[in-house]
Amino acid sequence: MVREVPEGRPGSGDTGDEGPGEGPRGWVRRLHPLDWLAGGLLALGLLAVVTGLLPEDPAAAEMRRVGPLVVFLGTVIVMAELTGRAQVFDIVAAWVARAGRGRYPLLFGLCVTFASLTTITLNLDTTAVLLTPVMLALATRVGIAAVPLAMTTVWLANTASLLLPVSNLTNLLAAERVALSPSGLAAVMWLPQLAAIAMTSLWLWVFYWRRGRRGADRYTPPGAPVPRDPVLLRICAVACGGFLLAILLADVPLWAASLTAMVVVVVAFAVRRREELRLSLVPWRLLVLVPGMFLVVQTVDAHGLHGLLESALGSDNGFLGMLRSAAVGAGLSNVLNNLPAYLAGEAVVPVGNHEQLLALLIGVNVGPLVTPWASLATLLWFERCRFHGTRIALGRFVGTGLVLSVTGTAAAVCALALVS
């Protein structure tokens, strides 16, 4: 049988709902530090509105903007979590290991492809939350080193998130700003995305996958996986495929496509495995974090950050201006976090400077690889690795991440300049 992904609220570290007789104090004790961060940001944002630091009109405009994004995030992560419980990711991961036929170079290429496609089609948080434990469990089952698989997951969760609006929340914001449909964004970002993945693959092999690092010549492929519920597996796989086709070919609004796909998956679980449907499936942390972050960044932007970033980013829409914007986005992401870095930078970039804005997008997507807090996906990945017992030396993580951050961002910006 395929090993199950540990159940719990996506990205929270929880293992289920409140136990029998557990009161509010027990629930509070189970809150993760990231939950406190999300709640604190929302409280600060609301306080800024109440005290007048953030005027009501800009605050209302931000909430109108964030509404569809919150619906999308909530529904796509519930869909992805249930898809993982239906063993879709487990089956594919086992197939990848079997297709590698015991040869590490072939396994490497397949793992890069698998992680990239998961990030592109289901977003980077899905890769961090669901694919990480599957890949680590696969490493244990077939007796291969866990660190190369873990680093493949976290790096590609970030660097493979350029192509579609669904891949990253920052893409949603950028696509809205430059009025690009999902297919339109893909038409512009396909070459930067290929460049970022190629650079990621190069450094993954050099730093983690080559013979001297992984410590083995061959591995033993696993046996054929046996799904627990083949019908549920097929329904969830079709729902994910339909979701992708809807946003690429029909240009359906993301929130509508993800909501529809989630309903299909939820109904399937209600019929076949009703006990799996719990409120803990809902990504409450993200639903609180996103509006809070929007309000806080809008407030800080109105009280000094705007001027500083205006000087740092400039208004050059040419190649040098694109490199500058990407570098500032990557640097600010590693100091703060990529989402507030993008929000603050977007407010500064002139409306007509589409290339400069997309370069900023590259910086905040490909660049946040140096510090553990640079992206939410990386934080979630660290949490999953710790749960599995896989340890990554911080010095090695920072050093290798810096190399990829610089070279990957530069390569992707050069590719953007070619297609712009």
C-alpha cells in the first residue's frame, strides 16, 4: 500500500479537529506560531483602519481586490488536500520512482518534472504542503537520500511558480494589474519559467543530486502502488485536470474554476469517505493572513515605505530597470517575505511599466530562497521536513539558496527581456 500523507489542516501542523472535551484553552495551545502571525497581521490591519492610519476608501478597495483571491486560495487548497488524501500524489510519486528504473539521473529528471508541474498547476503551497511528505515518504520507502528530494521540492515550489496565475498569489495580483488572462500570462512567462527551472535543475544536480552528494549509484524501485479507492482517485484526478483546462482554455475566473473543482471533489468524498470532510481542511491561516497582510502593507506604504521603494526601484522599463526591480524584489523578499515585498513594490511601479512589474514578479517568485521566512511555501516546507525528521543544515540551505536566487533570477529576467 502507498503510505498516506499525514492528515491535518494545510500548512498548520494540526493533526485534526478539537478533541472531546477540549476547551478554548486547549485550542489556543495548539495554535502554530504562523497562526499567531496571521491573526496579528489582521488585527494590526483592522486597528490601522479603526484609528485612521489607513483611510476607509483605500482599505475598502483592498478588500474588494482580495475577495476573489481569498475564495480561490480557500477552494484550491481544500481541493488539493482532498486530492492528496485520495492518493493522487502518492500514486504519481511511486510511478516516478518506478519509471526511474533505479537510475538516479532519470529519477532526477522525473522528480524535477513532477515538482514543477505540481507547482505550476496547483500552486506552490500545494507543493510545499502535500508533495513534500509524499516525496520524503518515498525516499524512506525506496532507501534513497531524503535531502535531494526535499530540496527539489522547496526550490521548485518557488522557482516553478511563474507560469500561471494559479501558481502563486503574486501571479494573480500581477496578472490583474497588467490585464493578462491565464493564457496571456503563460504566453509572456513561458521562457522565463523555463530559464528558472533550468537554472534550478543545474544547481540541484551540482549541490544535492550528483554522485558525491547523494552517496549511491542506484536505488531499488518500489513495487506497484495499490490505491485504496480507485474510483475516488479517478474523480479527483479528473477534477484537477478539468480545473487546469478551464483556466487555460476557457479563461474561466480562477475562483470559479477552483470552486467548481472543489465542489466535485467534496461531493465525491461525501459519498465515498464522508469521515474525511472536516473543518480543519479549510486553510484558515491563509484566509486570515492574506487580508491582514494587504491592510498592513497598504498602511506602511502610506507612511514612508512608498518613498523608499520608489527610489530603490526607479521607473526604468528597460532591461537594466528590469534587473534592478527583480533584484530589489528578491532582496526584500528574503528580508521580509515575498508577498508583502510584491505588494509594496507593485504600488511603486508606474502603471504602464509592464516589463518592470513582471521583472519584480520574477524577483519575488524566484528570489526568495535564502532565508527560511522568505516565502510561506518555504516556511510550510520546513515544518513538513521537521515533522518527517529530515534535517537541512541552515548554512548549506542559505549558501546554496543564495547561488540559485541570484543566477535563477538573472536568467529569468534575461529570458523575459527576450520575449518582451
